[in-house]
Amino acid sequence: MELKVLVDNNTIIDRYYLGEPGVSYLITDGDTKVLFDVGYSDIFIQNAKKMGETLLDVDHVVISHGHNDHTGGLFPLAKLFAEARAEGEASQNAELSQVREPTLIAHPDAFAYKAFEGEEIGSVLDGKKVSKYFATQLSTEPVWLTDRLVFLGEIERSNDFENLDPIGQCECGDEMHDDFVKDDSALAYKSAQGLVIITGCSHAGICNIIEHAKKVCGDDRIVDVIGGFHLLAPSEVQAQGTLDYFKHQAITQIHPCHCTSLEYKIKLANNSDVKDVGVGLNLHFA
């Protein structure tokens, strides 16, 4: 499995990519290509082009959760596909006119209206609009994308120190309720050495996600965890619980990024092999 970072807060030095506070990864497992999150804007498309990657042959678009720094690129992506098809038809280019229609996979609540202190923070495209642009598979259950790569579905909240406080509010029916981001999910890859866990923001709790991935995949070995750990300004309860958890885990290495502060990268490094992340990073797992 190969993972390329298309969007992150940081960029790899001496490579002229664009960065923004968002997430997007291009994942290839055999003949299957997966776009995991699409950042806040269209820079994932620009960065992919600079890397020599086309997104017109993506099989799946996976959304970790419904916040706009992970879904904002959906409309530019839909536009990219529509323009490629139109160009293919106009030029009679069979390759372009037969652009794949990727399946979008997410939790059913990912496209609910979300707000924080009166400001909209969710996807600009709601569920009805998304279904007009993409074939959709909304699921609370795990969805296997390949024999070894799985969307984890709704994460079991199994500990007592994570996901204790809501992130704004979300719409349910005709009412707004505190949002504990039930739609927050992740991917797990079953490598020969153990699991590689790929997260967006980890609102569900990075430790909850790891434990859920172990359960879904039937493997307790963790090779790597890459993505946001939701450790920007955590409560003391969350911070101490998370650090204690990693202290007792035999994880080969971790790539905390996006919504993980330098302070907590340093603290995690006391017990884990912390690696740097930026746009242009290319990871391989057998």
C-alpha cells in the first residue's frame, strides 16, 4: 500500500506544494485508488498534478467526517470529473469521456448541517447534493475497500477520557443538538507487520480509533498511525489518558499531524517514534 499526502498544514521542505489546515491522502492498494478526505479547497488537485498523479481514476472517495477542512474539496472534485467528461466528449477522447465515477463512502451523519458558535463548519454539499455528484455508500458498519483496506464505520467510544466535549452542534431532524461527531471514522490497512491506521481528525478519540481498528481487523499489532490526533488543546483528562495509552502500546512509529500541536508531538515522542508529516510525504507498507 502506498500513501501520498496531498493536503496537510505543512509541506515537505524544498518541494513547492501548497498547504492548508486540512487533510487529503491518496492511497493505492494494488489496482485500487482511494482518496481519503479532500481538504478545505482545491489544492489537493493542484498538489496531485505536481506529483504526477491523476485523480480521474480514483475508485473510492472516503470522508473521515463532515467538517469543512475535510470536505471542502468535494465540489472542486466533482467539477474536475465533470469537466474531464465534457472535454472527452468534445474531443472524442475515449479515455476522458469514460472517467470513473468513484463511490463516496462516509458515515450517514457526515453531511448533516454543522455549526460552531453560529458559524457553519460542515460540508457545503449536503447529502442530497453529494448524491447528485457521486455514487454514495453511507455506512455505520465497516466497509472493506480491498482485501486489506477497510473504512472503520462508526467508532466505538470505549474509554472514559476521549470525546467528552461536543464540537459545536449538528442538525438532527429539525433540531440542533450538541455534536459529538459520531460521523468521525478512519481507515485501517492490514500490512504483513500489523495495522496502519489512517485518521482525519480523530474526534472519536485516537485511542478509541486504534482499539476499534484492532477489533475490526482482528490484529493487535500497530505498525503506524498517520493523521490528526485531535490534540491541539486537549483537556487534562484527554491529554493524560492519551499519553498513558501510548506509553503502554507497542506501536512501531506514528505520524501525528494536522490537528496535533507541537507540544503534544513532543510529549508523544517520549514513548513513541514520532515522524514528520507534510504535503509530498510518500509512505509504503507491504
